[in-house]
Amino acid sequence: MRIKKITINFLSFTIKTISTFVIAIFFFVFITPIGIVIRLFKKDLLNYKFNKDKSYWIKKSNLKNNMKKQF
Amino acid sequence: MTTILGISAFYHDSAATIINNGQIIAAAQEERFSRIKHDASFPKNAINFVLNYSNLKISQIDQIVFFEKPLLKFDRLLKTYLANAPFGFESFNKAIPLWIREKIFQKKILYKNLRKLDCDYKSDKNIFFSNHHLSHAASAFFPSPFDEAIILTADGVGEWATTTVAIGKNNNLEIKKEIHFPHSLGLFYSAFTYYTGFKVNSGEYKLMGLAPYGEPIYENKIKKLIDIKEDGTFRLDQRYFNYTTGLTMISEKFVNLFGQKSRDPLKDKITKFHMDIAASIQKVTEEILIKLVRSIQKEYKIKNLCLAGGVALNCVANGKIFKEKIFDNIWVQPAAGDAGGSLGAALALWYIENGNKRTVNSNDDMKGSYLGTEYTQEEIEKQLKSLGADYEVLNYEDLLNKTTNFLSNEKAVGWFQGRMEFGPRALGNRSILADPRSEKMQKNLNLKVKYRESFRPFAPSILRDNLSEWFDINTDSPYMLLVANIKSDKKIEMTEKQKKLFGIDKLNIKRSKIPSVTHVDYSSRIHTVTKRTNATYFDLISKFKEKTGCPILVNTSFNVRGEPIVNSPTDAFHCFMGTELDFLVIGNCILDKKKQDLKLKKNYINQFELD
Ligand SMILES: [Fe+2]
């Protein structure tokens, strides 16, 4: 019984570690450099900056919402 | 006959709605069945209920629609990390496995779950996806009594949008413009909910209730966090917040600005500081909303306004918007939060995508929001019997008379009748009732019945015809979504000495002829009752008026702190036995606490996580 429990704990720990490792690679090897390059080109992805315009409204472009799609 | 099943799930408040040829047939939140507040899991119980109610199986439903677009949310997630990396790994590491498990393959997951409910359901071809704010907007416009309206939605966040303006005309609705994440009025308010030690996504209502105890002295400081344009649009200075890629709502900088650390609800008391913060954020929120509403009215020149999205549950702000008289008419969707997205998605599909005709109902299409479960007298008695309850069955007239007697003798009564309400407020079918003239009732109900903070106000249910004799408005508020002030001749002015009393001490002063529903600033969250939407409740209040001259009852949801509102007679009996409620009235049954077997009493409150 105990051995089984230890094995399960060990396995789930291993899976977690591997998954964290894979996610870390993805995050630091892809997301981070791409993100930094985007910012180097001064693209403000989330409109962080305040501006002097009259309004912060974003006009909805006339893309019709297609309910068949998940995007 | 075309039936559509709308589903809201995997985010805040899971729910299901069924409509038949555009008519809303049934709707309910999953939390009422699972007994987990704000349950966000796949709403299998709610779906089963709406299907049973309409005698249908999943495989017989024509179209199924999910309330938002999962992949657009994923796009927002990725861009958010791109904008912040290398910061945010911890939250990324948490979010990604979750997304891979349940969100990216949402259609598959929906299909699999639906198939579990009915093995004859064989293809996912009839599953559609609305859009989060389109669902909110549709839920606010299509059931409304207007042929044409401007619709304003505001919440935490949907896919990208956090605030939208749409124009609705007959059977069509078009979103015109939006404000996008991370700039969000809902998250802005939630940041302060978090800071004052309440639970995000449910404690906002408490923060609003706390506001009248304080002074808005932090208004200017709060405005450092946000840039507000003349038209009410805004951006939040993200250096003060941490919700984009962090694990909390606010940053160090936020805490430093206000000078106190976040309140720990288990250790720290609510002080004047928190009351002042509450008053300040409420004031700034109202200012933004009023500016938004004013500018969109000017631009589109339509005289009707519809509201939805979590922010529309801020009934104090709604009351201010109403008072400004910017619009002739305002209608707020009672299930303004994400549960209502299931309803909106179904209606959006029926009207916008399928292009069906719409006939405007001058009263609105929500049926008083009484869209949930109901129980026959036979079922009620069966459940009560199996629980070992002691009850008496009375005819309608005697039932009303007796209940009125209990109420006027300062008893707290659990009141369970007809169909359950859809949305967060109890509207007289799953309610706890009391006499509003009683001076000790607010304290009693809060501490002994609801086990919640003593500062929290209660709402009056008032006969619609008597509304303007008691309050300074004269408009329908059937969903408890407007706040108004008590008429001056019903007011009892505070003496200079009393005015100086601090915060919660003010509660002990009799402020009006109906003290238990008069908040410290003389305001009340109005629930108007008419014979048309709720005949039984109307009759009860009328009887109470006949006996006492007061056309008002205290109405609070039938639950304790942290518990979802009761759904079945069994839930009601457990809540009755677990609290100091004196009487329980279910259908034609009356239960007297004194006559119950005390062994049936349970330690009730500890079952529920404090909100
Ligand atoms: Fe929402």
C-alpha cells in the first residue's frame, strides 16, 4: 500500500516537474524574446499608455460575429 | 418550434437557459443545485432542470450556444504574457495547463459533457458560440420593453472587451465600440474589493453596502490610478495593478499609495479607512458611469437605456444614473452577471443569427425573473415528511393571515413559493421576510439569521402603487436594481450628536419609520411588487398593509452567508433549522421552529466558505 502511494506521489511529482519544465521553455524561449522584440518596436499590445486623445473607445470593425466559430 | 439551449460556464457563474421560439422558458444557475456558490463548472444540473422543465432531451434541442468565444480569450491571454514577459511566469505556469485541459478544446468538452446527459446526442454541429459582451448586451436588450435602445455593458472582462456600447433596434443588435482589457471598470472595482478584504467576484456588493458609512476622501488618490476622458472612457495605470499576469489584484505601488496593507478578513477589523475607501471607489465608479451614459446618449440620441454585465448589479450607481434623467427609460437585466450570459447567448442566436421577428413586450420578457425550479404541494410535503419536519397545511387565506401575524410580531420568516429567481437577487419566492418597522431587525437578521456582517443593509419589497408615498422615485424596479431615498416625511433626522457617531454605530439609530430597510444614508434598494409578476407575494404584502398600514416587507435572500440561495424545500428546511429563523412557509405548509425536533438542528454555517 505504502509503496503504491509513494509511486503515485513520485509519478505526479515527475509529471508536474516535466510540465513546468516544458512550459518554462515555451515561456522563456518563445514568449519572452518575441514579447521583447514587439516592445522594442514600440508596439503597445495592451494599450498600457495614456494618451491625449478625446476618447479611449475602440471602434468595432465591421467584422460580423460568426456564431459558428470559436474565434 | 425551435428550441435553443444557452450555456454559460467555466468562468464565473455557470448557468443554463432554454428558449422556445424566442420565448424564455426556464433558466437557472448551477450553484443552486450543486450548493457551491458561484459554481463555474459545467452546469449539468441546471441543464437537466431546464430540459426537464420543457420535457426535452439534449438530442431534441435544435441549437446549443455557448456564451463566449474561448479562442479569443486565449488570444488575449497570450498577448498579455507577450506584453509582460519575462514577468508573469508563475501565473503562466498555472494558466497554461488549465487552458490545454479545458479551454482550447471547448467545443469537444462541451460535446462530451452534453453527450453524458443524453447518449442519443450524436453530433456537435449544432453547437454555436456567441461572444461574451454580445451575450450580455443581448440579455439586456431582447427581453427589454424597448423597440430601440442603447445598450451599455460593463464587467470584469470577456474575451477582450470590458465595456461595450451597442445599439439595439427591433430584432437586431450591433456592438459599436468597446474598451479592452486590461482597462476594466469591473476589475477596477474588484481591486478595491480585494484591498478591503472582501472576496473578488462576490464581495463587490458588500463594498457597495459599506460605502455610505464612509467619506469619499480618497477620490483624488483613486484618480491617480485611472485616466478618465470627458466621455467616460478610461485607462488604468497598470503599475498599480497586478491582475494581468500576477496572482493578486493589486501591486505594491497601490498599497503604498493608500498607505495601508490589504485587509486580512480573518484578522483585521473593518475601520473608518475601509469605509472611506469604499465611499471613494463608489463615487469614482458612479462618475465614470454617468459620464459614459451621458456621452452615449448625446451621440446616439435614443431615449432608452439597457444595462448588463456585472457592473450593472451596482444598484447604487444605477439609481444615480436614473436620477440624472439622462435617459427616459432604463432597463437592467436581472441576471446581469455571467449567469445571464446563457440567456443572452440564446437570444442572440435566435434574433441576430437566425434573424427571427421580435415582438416587444411592454412589460419585458423576463416573467419577473421567476424562471427556475418549482415544486407542487405534494412534492413539498413529501420532502418535508422525509426530513421529519413538523408542519401544518393551511388554505391560502389562512396562510397569508398567519404569516402576516408572525411578521408583525417581529418574527423572521423563511418564505418559499413558486418558481425560483434567475439572477443573484431573491425577489419574494426564495426570500427571508421580516417587519421593516422593527428597530432591531437589521441587526437580528444579519447576526442571527444570515450570520453576516452587521453593516449590511436589507432591501424593502414594496407594493408598486405605494412606492412614491415612501420613496423619492416613481418607476418600476421589479429586480431590486435601483436605489432610491426615503421620502422626507418618513425620515427621522439625526441629531447633531448622532451625526457625529462613527460608522456602524449609526446603525443603532432609528433613521426612519422603516429602520430595518433604511441604510445610514437614507437610501434603500428598491424591489417593487405587482400582482402581475408575483400574485402570492403581492397578496402577502397587501395583507400586511391591511393589518399594519405599512405596504413594505424586509426582503433578503433565503440563505446564510456564503451559501447559494435555497433551491428545494429540503434546502429551505436545512437553512431554517440551521439558523434562528422563527417560521418557515413553503407552499401551503407552515413550520414553527418551536415544534421541530431539535435533533434535526445542524451546525449549518460552517458548511459554507465565508465570502
Ligand atoms: Fe461578464
